Amino acid sequence: MPLIQLTPAQRKDHRADAHHLDPVVMVGGDGLTANVKNEIDAALNAHGLIKVRVFSDDRVAREEMFQTLANDLNAAPIQHIGKLLVLWRPKVEKEKTVDENRMPGPRDFKVLKYSKRAGQRPEVKTLRVLGNQRLTPGGNVKRAKPKPPVSVKKRSQT
């Protein structure tokens, strides 16, 4: 008996989600080997919901394989239709690590430089702006300065 028990409504939802999926693992003539189980386990870890195609004409052997996979890999059997087996196991959420010292990367901006002579086309320049720089309205790149906490006018009024 698999450890994951699903209600018929949950099983129906997973069947609907699996409809458009392609088989990820294919079980050949050697049957269910340790390497095949490892691949199915890795696919369940990566995707959560997978299809497995079994190239065997024996329906009883496929049904037995389906239950064995569900029990051994702690997965819920969703559907066995023809030579396709659908298995589901909840995906493990990975922790995202945030680096506090990370700075934003370079950005590329396209700037139009107009000519002082009339009748000439503007020149398109691509400027790379680093994380500590800014682009001025004139199209120049300047180092970003920290803003003063209070404007000069407000300082003089107080």
C-alpha cells in the first residue's frame, strides 16, 4: 500500500494535469531494474508528476510494476492506462539562498545621439551601465551618488 493516499478528486486533478505530459522514463525488455527505479525517482524529484512507458505486453506484469513503483518510491499511483503509468509525489521545495553582498549586474541601454548638424540621422549607441552607475538625460554614464537625506531648501527652512 503506498504511503500517499489521495482522494478521488485529487487523483482526478492529477490525471488532468498529466494528460499533456510525455513519458519521461521508458521501461524496456529488462523490466524494472535498479537503474530504472533510480531514474524514476530522480524524475519524481524534479517534476513531481510523471508518466512512465512500459514496453511489455503483459498487463498483469505492468500492474504489478505500477504497485511496486508506488510502494518503493513512496509515490501515489494516479493512473494505469494501456502501457502508460502515471505517478505523483509532492515536490520538495528547495531553499533559496540570498547573498546580501550581491550587487546588480550590468545593464545595456540604447541611446540616441543627435547630431549638431541638421539633416543627419541620429546615431544609436549602446551603453553598458554597471550597478553603481546611472544614465543621465543627456546620455552620459555617471557614478551613482547617495541622495542626501534632506534637500538644501528644507535644511535652510528649519
